[in-house]
Amino acid sequence: MKYHFIVNPKARSGLGEMIWRRLEPELIKRRIGYQCRLTTKRKEAGRIASDITSDGKPHTLVVLGGDGTLNEVINGIACPEKTTLGYIPIGSSNDFARGLGLPKDPERAMEMILHPAGIRKIDIGEVTGGNRSSRFLVSAGIGFDAAVCHEVCVSKWKVFLNRIGLGKLSYAVVALDRLKKDRPVTMRLTLPDGTVKVLERTYFTAFMNLPYEGGGFKFTPEADPGDGMLDVISAHGIGIPKVLFLLPLALMGKHTGFKGISLIKCREVRVQAERALPLHTDGEPGFLRRDIRVRLTGSRLNVIVK
């Protein structure tokens, strides 16, 4: 088997390059057939994935980076059904690895990829707004959670916390700040059967393929990436004190039974907000939108698991 490594050397403030230099000699020692391409700028991982998979043949891609690098790759893959993905998590949040129970240790992750115990087929989500669309593997969101993702991408807290090994806390730090700035809105959710749910004073709606988002918040404990359904969660009709009460509970997935937290399972949903709001896919910022459609594409990606 030939492996195509896509490495983000800048992941987690430069840790990506250090990890790759540590792992590559073992591939050479074992005479493993591989090619490696290091990214040099944003969106390049997607172009690399497209170049590799555009021939329509089966390929094994190994991503070394964070959830953002992984998102770029899934948006570049031409034939998901013919692609096998291995993942070595080096990011700040690592919600994809957490949701699938993948090893966090790079050496263990490499061993799992070289000697896979199994392959799991997982759903691929897609958000469409205006004339733009973007795929996701972990989650997408509109409103407060997306605003947090936007700010984390440029936050000095993320750089500092990454350096001391606490990068995932950057989401919690920024979330507390965003609560003071963001005003909840009315959202209208339309389901495939025509059912309409109007949610007043909504902070966010997230579309989950896996249980975790934002560096370990277990927003949808029952989410299964292979069940052909999105788990849609909305936080609405509550004040800031209750949000502050629920956020720590969300780390353990204990928030779902409280009033103001709505959960829906569906394959597709349209969301209309009273004003344009931040949008994210797998933590990557998107354009502000007030009208989006979120769905599962029907394609599945083959992921190496332990």
C-alpha cells in the first residue's frame, strides 16, 4: 500500500513539522511506500487532496494536522467512497479524533494507520449558503459557536495556550468573551417533511456529525457519524446565567435535558435567521449568512480506526 501524507507543518504553532520529522524516519526504516507533501498556506491541503484523488482511483491519505487541515482535505477529495483516511491529530481541538476514539499520541496513531484494526465508513455533511458550499466531518454551526470559532482563529490566547499544551481551552476563554458581545436571534428551522420550528432568542444552532465540538464540548452525546443522520442542537430562550451554567455541563454531555436545549435528528435542514450570522464548518470560519441549508451528501469516507 502507498500512503499519501498531507502534513501541516504549522499545526499547533509549529508542532506539526516537529512531529513529522520524528515520524518520517520510521517510515524509511520500515521501507513503507509513501509520498509526503507539506502545506505552505491555507487551503493548500484541499488542493493537494484534489490532485491525488482526481484520477478516480482508490487512495490512502494520511493527514497530520488539526481539524482545520482535515476540513480542507475533505473539501478537496474528489471521490470520498474510494478514499481511505488516516489521521494523526496535532491540532488544538482534535474533535474528530476524540469523537472516533483515535489515538492522540502520534506514534500510536501512526501504528494504527500502518496496521489498521478496522475501517469505519462515516457520513459527510455539507453546508450551502448563497452560491457557496463546504463539506464537514465533525460539525457545522451558525451563531454563537461559529463566532467563537472565528475569534479563536485570530486569538492570541490560542497561540499562548498551544505553547503550554492547553490549546483546547482557547475555545472556553473566547466563549466567555463572546457571551458579552453576541445578541441572540430568532431562527426558523425547516425540516424535509415541511415541519417548521421557530426558536426565539437563539444563541446558536449546530449540526453535528460527531459528539464533540469546540475542543471537547460534548454537544450531542448520541451522535453517530455512520447513522445517516445529523444531530442538530439549538440553544434558545435562555439568559446568560443559564448559558454559563450549561457550558461546563456540556463538557460532559450533561446539558441535553435542560429547557432551552433542543435536539433534532434529520438528514437535512434549512435555517433562516433574522440577521446574518457567523458560520463555521469543522471550526473553519465561513461567510456571514442568514439563510443556509445543511445536509448529508450521501457519500461516505473510509476512516482507519483502532
